[in-house]
Amino acid sequence: MTKSDPIHSPVNDKWVPYRHPQPMDSPPELVIPNAIPTDERIWVPVEENVWFRPLLLAASRGYWMNLLRVRKSGVLSRHRHPQPVHAFVLKGEWRYLEHDWIATEGSYAYEAPGETHTLVVDPHVEEMITLFQVNGAMIYVDPDGKAIGFDDVFTRIEKCRAHYSQNGLGADYIDQFIR
């Protein structure tokens, strides 16, 4: 530090870290280097050429964040969310049959609670990766809206635990992402 360095001067306390302990009941922070992994074992299969990569499984809050990766074209699922969903497209693009917009690379999408939609990746897309925050559940439905299945944070944890126990990472590999 020099006299001519006002940013790091003793009178500029913006650079002084917080001096007190964090709340005792606050869960630990989670930082994931290389969130788009090169180790294929981390990607959990959904169906052929479709995977998710867990980032945060908030069991105490009932939501999850993951990357969805698709390496094929076609319809992925028709589903409804009882709570909002947030999406940010990292690579490629996707759309919903029920809307005329396309979520392209760099796009953010907000999905309103109660809406039913059918996710599609078109044939010209070689790979799509999107960050999703799903609150509550995904309720899979038929074309008339009749429920035929669901996913929530607990089914996601179960799928991850089963996948990681089979591929050598170990069932407890998922524990680092659970809060």
C-alpha cells in the first residue's frame, strides 16, 4: 500500500472484510468450479441424449438448480410447474410448443406458476445447455393436462444418488450439492 493508493488506504474500509461470524444456522456456501463438467459421470441421464447436472438441491426449501444438456432434437417433456421456474440458456436454443418465442443462447426465461408447456429442441441444434432453477415440482402431463408423473427435489436427489452409486463416484457424491 502506498500513499497514492486510495482504494487500499486504511481510511477506505470498503476493502475490510466483515469482522463477525456468519449466522450459526446458515448453511454453508456452495461454489462449483467447472460447473459444466468434463467428467461425463457427473451428468445424470434423463433419457437417451438428455442429462442434467445438479448444482444445488435445496431440500429444506423445495427447489433445485441444474444444468440441462440435450444432444438431440425432439420433444423432451410436457409439464406444469406449481411455482415459478427461471432459465438461462448457456448454449444452443429451445422452445415450447405452446409459445412463439425461442430461448436462444444468452436468453433468460421466466416460467409462470401454473403454466403447462412442452419443451422442444429443434433439429438444427447440436447441443443445448440451460441453467434451470425449478421451484416446487415438475408435474408431467398428457396433452389434456392429466398428471402422469412428477419430479421434485427429492426425486432428483434419489436419481443422482442411484446414478453416482453405479458409476463409481459413490452415492454420497450428491451430498455436496444438498442444502
